[in-house]
Amino acid sequence: MYQPIVDLRTGAVVAYEALARGEAGGSLESPADLFAWARQHGCEADLDLACQVAAMTGALERGLPASIPLFINAEPAWLDTPWPSQLAQVRDRARARLQVVVEITERALVADPAGLFAAVRRVREAGWGVALDDVGAEPASLALMPFIDPDVIKLDLRLIQENTTAEIATVINAVIAQAERTGAIILAEGIETAEHRARALAMGATLGQGWLLGRPGALPDQHTVLAHDLSFTRSHHLPASTPFGAIADARMIRTTSKGLLLAMSHHLENHALGTDAAPVLLSTFEDAAHFTPATAVRYEALAQRCAFVAALGVGMDPAPVPGVRGADLAADDSLAGEWVVAVVGPHFSGALIARDLGDPGPDRDRRFDFRITYDRDLVLNAALSLFDRITPVDQASGTE
């Protein structure tokens, strides 16, 4: 079934979302029951592919033009699943003839950000757009949203249908800030009344879907080719190979000893502890030996306040302390010579980025080239290069 996505300003249908359903009238008609059955029988990946193919096939058969995007839900865990040749033919036809936007739930963002970022990159390599679904259902995801850099941000229906609270205001402010910085489209779900529509517009949404605007059904036989100013896909920069590589302006580089950098790194970590909005904190320690017992205590406390915390270094354990993801760097990885503390929140971003000069002698006297930056683009670029070293959850646990 396909639900129209409507321009809230003009009332025009500008896209459709494909919604999976089981056999009409059967015990598995509900998508929740259908996917629960698939999980129970170990075939969730097969079902996910089948739903994507069914959505694409219906759109191709009805001649949906490329000017009207097709939103398709996909589970990030299965985006790496090989497509059987017959299904791959449908996918390739869709790539050539449709404008596809892959919807990923924000719950997946919190569960395994490293795996999700890798999956999103593959989606974009296919030329498809990315929508982040149910934004607001999991407040901790707000700090991770900039790393996805979604083309479309879909507001969870409770933001539209419930009375505004301080929590909802926090979500909306973060979403508006992200859209303002990047040009992402805000789409409101659950619009069932004129009041919901007015609230969605006030929250910055330009698109909406819900029973007031159109119920799920078959695609129409005829489609109007639209002329609009909406962009469902944008160009996205790939991260630098290491955070120090992200610092392009050599004039901003300074040199100092480890003693001074310790105070600067603690300042950024303390900001993560003191902020109301749970941020992302990513740090490198060169070698796991620098992740001292005192550092372990501090990072365990940080994990309780942050949306995601990771510690990288040569010999680092997968979970150096509860709540912290570890990443073991190869000794010849260029990142093994860098000291980085990057904090990214919905509104704040800052990073210490330093490179070891290899001095002998006492540890605290070691010198580093470094830069402190609060440039959000630089901080995100540096942090993304760290996420590239973090093993996705399914690979880290050895599961398929």
C-alpha cells in the first residue's frame, strides 16, 4: 500500500511512502505481526528484501515518475544482505527509473550508529536519498542525527498529536537547527486534523502525511509531473582519513606539551557532562595504556550522560568500561599517532585534535601539534573518521 506525502503549503502530492502489509484479512496482515513472525522463524532479512522489492515493483508497474519520490522502509541490519539475481534486477530497474528515499528509524541509530553510518553510505552510493524516521521517539538520537545528515527528517507523530512539552521543544529545536544548517526537509507524520497540520507547519515541516491528507491505498494510474523546489537528495562529503587530516589550514596548528592538552581535553569532556542535551563523545588514546584507571572512572560517568561514547586506541578492549564502545587500532594505523576528543551535541560541537611528534622522555613532556576547533563541519568530519574505525555491533559480536 502507498500513502501520499503532501506539500503542506500547496496540498499537492509530492511523494509516496510504501507500507508493507500481510495478506488482507489474515493473521499476519499487520506489519508488526508480520515482522514478529519473520523474526521468530529467522527470515526477517528475506521479508525485508521482499517488502522493498514489492514496493519498487508496484511503483514501476504504475509508472511512478522520477519526479515523485518513493519512500521505502529498510532495516539497516539487512542493507548488506546479498540480493538474489531476480530481485536485483528489480532493484536495478528502480535505480534507473525511480527516485528512492530509504527510511531508517532513529531507534536503529541509537542501537548501532557505526553500523548505520556504513549502511547509509552504501545507500547514497546507489544514488538514493535518506530519511530519518520517527525522530523524537528516542531523544538520545538527536546528537547522532548530524552524522546521518538525512535528506528528510520525519517527525514522530507524538510531536504533532501531543501537547507541547519541554522535551518536545528540545526535539523541535534540534530538528530546526539541523534543517537550517543542511537544507534537510522536515516531514510531519500523523496529521489527522487541521490542528495537527497547523502545528506541523509551526514546527518547520513543509511536508506531511496522515489520514487528513490521504490514507494508504493503491498508487493512482496517472501522475502529474510536478515542478517544485524540494530536494530529496543532496551531496555529502566523505570524511577525512583521520581527524588531523581534516584540519586543512596549517596556520591554525600550534605545538604544546601533553600537560596543557590534558586540561583542554578535560574541558571538552566536562562540557559533555554538564550539558542537558546528551551529546556524542569520541576519543582516541593512541594506546590503551593511556586509558588509565582514572580515565576509566571518568568515561563510565560520561557514558551515563551521553548518547554514545567511544574510546579508540591500540589494544583497546571492545568495552573498556560499561557503556563505552572500544575500538582496537592497528599499530600502523595513522590514527594511532593522534589524540582526539570530539564532542557533538544537537547545538554544540567542539574538538581537540592533536598529532604526537614522537618525543622521547617523560610522558607529560611529550609534544603534540594540535588544534582546538568549534567549527561544526570540521568537528563532524573528524568524528566521522573515528566512526569508520568502530566495528558495527553485528560484526563485533561475530553474528551474521
